Amino acid sequence: MVILLVPILIPLLVAFVFWLRPLFAGTWRRSPGWFVWSALLLLVTTGVTYLVGSLAGASLDPEEACHNAGQTYDRAYRRANFDEYTQWFPLHDKCNAGYDLVPAWVNPTLVVLPALALLCLGYAIRLAVTRSRTEKKGTS
């Protein structure tokens, strides 16, 4: 299993090292590229978080997943709220009215990470525009 993950983990590790280098050098504040890479990292993390939330209690039998979590399965509640656990966002997979198989941190994280990615992209654009304006002033 680990051998299968090596082709994925090595490029991720190399990318992470390149992302960390400006942090240690102190140049990240002036680098639009660093903020773009940070936004991409945040978006990838959002995708992983969505995957974790959508596969929470993943089983072909939701009743079995609820029993494995130590909860009672309320068939009438699930039928009455069918649209709740089939929607894209917010993620829910409730066994009954009081217990959700999706961890509580997933839905807030799915809001915060893309918002931070947008802020990073906005700041990267601001840095790039500022840099191009100062270069134009310096050449004339």
C-alpha cells in the first residue's frame, strides 16, 4: 500500500518544501506566487475535507454505519428528511435527529477554507498589480 502512495507523496512533499522556503526566508509577504500556491493548497485541502465529510460513515448500508457508531437508526426520520443527506452542502448523514455521522468540523471548514483561498488570490493580485506599477514607474 505504501508503495502505491510514494508516487503521490513525493511530489506533494517537494511542493510543500518549495512552499515552506519563502516562509523561512521571510520573502512570502512580497511574493504573489506564494499566495497563489497557498490558495491552491487551501482548495486541495477543501476537496479532501469534502471527501472526508461525504465518506463519513461510508457504507452501503446506513443502518449498519449507525450501529457501528453506537447509535440507533431511525428509518422514519431518514425517510422524512431524505433531501437533507442527499444535498451537496451542508453535508449530513444523520442516523436520527440527534446524531450526525459527518463530523461537526467538516461544514464550517468547507466555508472557511475557500474563503481563505479567495483572500489569498485577492492579495496575490494586489501584490502583482503593485509590483507591475512600481516597475513601470522605475523604468520611465
